Amino acid sequence: MTANKHFKRRVRERARRTGESYTAALRHLRRSEAKEHAVQWQRIEKPDFGYVVHVPHDWQEREPNLANSPWETARFVDPQDRRHVLPGMRLVRSG
């Protein structure tokens, strides 16, 4: 069995899609994976609402947007790019 076959498949797909050589695609994906692993995470607990989230360390918590959903309890946003938002939703149990 080939080691890291899923990663190699991603490299071949990127090379095919971008026209890069396999080596250039490999280099790009290794760099992007290294950046992903370099992210510092913060754990935010919301026991009153029944959830815990892990978000990047520099993200900020905002007030919920109840127009979006009545179950929303918080919004976590990237201060560098407001398009990156994670809404926190209340855990609803039926029955």
C-alpha cells in the first residue's frame, strides 16, 4: 500500500488542475499544510448552551445575530476577514 496515498492524490489533482509540475504542486500543498498546523487554537466552552468550539486564537466572539437563527448564541469572527464566521448554535433536544 502506498504511503500517504490521499495526499499524493491531492498533489496529482492540483498539478493537473493548475498545470504545475508534480514537484511544484507538492511544494505548495506542503506549505499550506504547514500553515494549517501552525494555527494556535482557543477552546471556548458554552455549557449553558451545550457546546464547546475550537476557533483560531485571534478570532473574536460577537453577539448572536438572531435574525439569522433564533438558536444562535454567539458568532465567532476572523478580525482580518469578516467573511469567515462561525455561528454558535444552542443544542436543542426534542422529546
